[in-house]
Amino acid sequence: MRYFSLDVPVGAKSVTFTLAPAAYADIGTLYLRSGSPTTRNADCQSVAVRGGTATCTISNPAPGTYYGRVNPNTALTGATILATYTQ
């Protein structure tokens, strides 16, 4: 599994991580957690299947580092991760 991080400032209204597989057959699970890059006790988890995306959003997040972690059920070759926050 790989993880990706995003620093979220004070006053952010939301934080979102999105996993977009490149191939229709690819499957992967996205986990979002604040403070630690682990899947244990994730704040959110979402599965991307059959050409869809996996999206995790947390509203009114506490400031700090948020980690997106991907558990690939297939190769996920060419998949993309987008991590954003809104002010």
C-alpha cells in the first residue's frame, strides 16, 4: 500500500481525497485518516469499482496532516489520486 499526504490549514471547510483508476476493471480501496498513514480506524473508506472513483470527504476538518492510503485489489496501473481542501 502507498500513502499520500496533504497538510490542511486552520479554517478549511473540507478535505477530499479521490482515487480514479485508469482501467474499467481496476478495483481499489481508498482510506482517509488524519494524523497517521494507516487504514486502522480510518476516518473514511471508499471503494473504486467498474470504472468509478473512490472519494472520501471530511467536513470541517481539524488542521493537520491527512493521509490517503490505497489498497489495490488489482494492479491499478495508471490510477490517479487527487487530494484537495477547500477554504
